[in-house]
Amino acid sequence: MRIVFRTFVAISIATVFIQTSVFALISDDKVEESSKRLVEIIEKGCKDRNILGCVVAIVRHNKIVLLKPFGYTTIDKTVPITVDTVFPISSVSKNITAFLIGALVDDGVIKLDDKIRKYDKTFFIHSEEFSKNLEIKDLICHGSGFPNFAADSLWSCGYSKKQIVEAFKYIKQMPGAFRRYYAYQNVFFGLVGDVLEKATGEKYEDLVKKYLFSKMDIKSASAIRLRYETSRWEHMKYMMSRFSYDVSRHGFFATIGTFIREIFTFKPIKSVSNYSYLNDGLVEVPDIGFFQIYPATSGIAISGNEFAKWLQMILSKGQYNGKTIVKPDTFQKIVSPVVDMKNTKPTDETFPIERFPRESLHYGLGTFIAKYADNGKNARNIIFHMGGVRGASAFFVICPEEDIGIGVINNVGGTTNTLFAEYMCNNFLDLCFDFSKKDWVLAEANRLRRVSKYKFINLEMCSENPTPSASLDRYEGVFTSDIYGDVKFYKENGRLIMDTGIKKTELTHVNKDIFSFPMRAIRLCWYDANEYVSFEKDEKSNFCSCRITCFKEGDTIFKRKEKMKNAK
């Protein structure tokens, strides 16, 4: 009976996207008035919240109502952002990946319920039983059963894709959660990109162009590093990096011809620099290819002008300028509930409870599905997605029954830094629907004040005269965990050094047996915060284990493997 009931609920919710609304459509005049008011709010909000630049796109009745840039591409404020400036959109890439999968399904290349091992006989993650039953749709619905952001700490600290997958052997699934309950994942969406490449024999960046962007006259968007698109020399390096692949597919002479043609016809794009907050200011986040480690989960970059086209396509249920991007049945599968999000915490400020009733929250395939309400009243059905990491933030929301959509992208992020994109979209919906007034710019400021810099590990934090630590040689040695492997600690020039095997950093004593280090020293993805190492003693007062805040999967404890002088 439970299965029947859940199926009935899913079907009932899904039908809202094809039924006539119970509300009278808001007028075009109301949309225009709300758009103008939003422009004023964004202009003030960018200044108040130190948002360097953004673009807002509003669409209705398959037309662009507003497409407006704000601010600058760089902190020196010499180059204004335009509607053609390209932004990374981080996890909004998941929505694009879902539509790519839909297009491949329509083309008969794959099926949503295909087992992963159909395309990769050696595929293994977590366990044999889990691996052999995993399907394509399981990778794109956040229903894996693993905790939120499973293995992301390995990704953000520079571990290899092989090491990331191997870590899942030691990460526990939540009981009964597989294919039922939502827990946000990045790695699984990343894995589906690899599966698509095996299924098609084509690179992910080529697939999104072939099946999506080329059909929508989207020319500057791509899933390769932005630096490769900003100069002829950088683009040539990219072409050289894939030369062997292209030769294997197209032959030597055809590849040479394509190489020469692309180099001489290449037109550099204008892109933003990306920023993170640091000491109440902004610091540039360098392009180190973080997004492209898993392009299917976070690797798309797109301009405001082309983002508007994406909104038009979704608003038109998979159609764009008379072309079918995905078929109606496939579109409906993408925007229909798959996993339940009702256990989302009331305090989760990504989904403010006064606007997002918890019983309505679901995730489909690369798409969030919910009702947007005024403290439980006058609810509208919406589909949406957010993205925010490493200096990039993006959000879009579509209200099918009102035939309206809005998207905001900006170059300060991600969600730990700011929910500006989300909150500006919320502000627009409030204006259109005459919801009770809420100052979303102030809400964002208050949210950041409540966000802890970090949850430390039982820290008796900095007093004016912290207790001296033990002699540094007592901390030297190799500490290990199943998930992260070995981490070494050793003295160098009178300071304690931590070496993960990927990066190393000098530690600063904080208090007792606690040391700090800059987040940016170890993580590829960082914000304005320190990370911490807390050493723990056994009954003989020897340091037997430690905890490291950036290595947090399953409350990981690193056990001392060996005490060694000059662990370096």
C-alpha cells in the first residue's frame, strides 16, 4: 500500500506542471512592474552585500522580459559585465546534465533504468550488491542513500577520482534511504558524466554541445575550463590536450584540419573572475580546474543571454524555437518527484520555511520540485535549481502555472558565502505574487552572521594566554584513516608541518593540542575560514589519534600509524 500511495502522490504532484492553474495568471503589467522593482533591489543589494557582478534574466510566455547585467567582471571595476559575459554556474550544471540524459534517452542511446554496468563492466562503488543494481537515474536524483555531500571533502582536497570512489567502501549508507530520501550529492552526478562518455564514446563537453547547446543557438557555453576559452593560445592548449582522443575518433588528417580551423576561427569569450569573501572583502579564487574534475556535476559556464535561453526551454517544456530538446514525456520525467525532501530542517535557509512548505519539497532528475507559498498560503508550484561553490553562484526558478521564470548568476560564491542569487529570485516571486513583504537582502546579511566560521572539534578556543602545546616532536608521525589514507606531521624550521600527500601546510598552535591552518592551503574549494587539527592522547599521554576538520567523512579519526622522527 505504501508503494501505491507514494506513486499516487508522485503522479498527483507531477500533474501540476501540465494542468491549468487554479490561480488567475498574473498580468504582464504586474510582471513588468515587479521586474523594475527587482532591478532597484538588486542594485542596492549588490552594493550592500558586496556582490561584484551579476546578471538577471526573466522570461514569460517564451519571451525575455528582462535581461540585465550589474557590476563588473573584476575587482578593479574596469570591465563592466554584459549579457554576454560568461559565468560558471556550478551545480546548475546538474540540471543541464539531466536534460542531456533526457536527450540521449530520446535518441535511443541510453535508458534511464539502464544498469551502470551495461556501459562499464568494472564499475564498482561501495559494494558489489549496490554496484550491480545501480541505474543511470540513481546517479541524478540524490537518492543514493549516502549522507549529504558524501566524499566531497576528498574532491575539494585534491584526491584523485579513483581515491574518491574507493572512499565509498567506508562511507555508510543511511538505513532505508536508497531511492527514497534526498541527500545532496556531487560525486554521483560526476560519475554519470563518466558513464555517458562510456555509453557514447564521446566527451561530456562534446555531448552537451551536440545534444543541447547547438540546438539552442548557445555558442559560448561549455563544460571546459574558462581559461581555455579566453585566448587563442589557451584554446590551442585545450585542443592539444584532446588531440589523441580526436585522432582515435576522426583520424589524423581530419583532426589536423579541425585543429587548424578552430585555431584560426576561434573567438575568445569574455568571462568573469570569481571571488570569495575574505575578512569582509573579496579575494579572487584562481582557476585551477576544480569545476571540470566532475563537469557533469559542476562544470558548465554560460552567459546571461544564454542562461535566458535555457529558462525559455524549460518554460516551454523541453522545446526551443520550434526544436525539440527533449520530448514531452521525457521532460515530465525530469520534473516529476523521485525522492522525498520533507525531512529538510526547518532552519535550512536555502529553503526558507515560510516560503517552502516541507511536505512539498522533492527532487526529480536534476531538478528540485516544490511549492512556493506565503506562510502556507497561496502556494504556487515551482521547479528550480541552485549552484554555488568556489566563487560562483547561480539560481533559477520556473513557475509553470504562471508561465514565468527567473535566473540570477553572480561571481561571488558559493552558498557558504552567499545565497544572493536564490534570495533575489525569491524576491521577484514575492513581488509578482503579492506575498507578505520580506527584506531578502537583510535576510542574507542576517544569515551570514549566523553562519559559524566552522564547527571545531571540542575546542577550548583562544584565550589571551593559551596553554602551551607539548614539544613539537611529540606530534610527529604518520596518522591514517581508511577513507583518507596517510597524513604526516613533521617539524621543519621549528614549525609543525602537515602533509596529506597532495598538499602540505604549516600549522599554527591555537590552544593545548589544537593547531590551525588556512583552509585554502589544503582545499581546492575554500572560503574565509581556518581548518583545525586536534590531537588526542591515550592513557599513557601519548598522542594516539587526531581529527582534521577538512577531513570529516563519518567523523573520521586518524589513528597513529607510527611515530617517526622526520616523518618528512
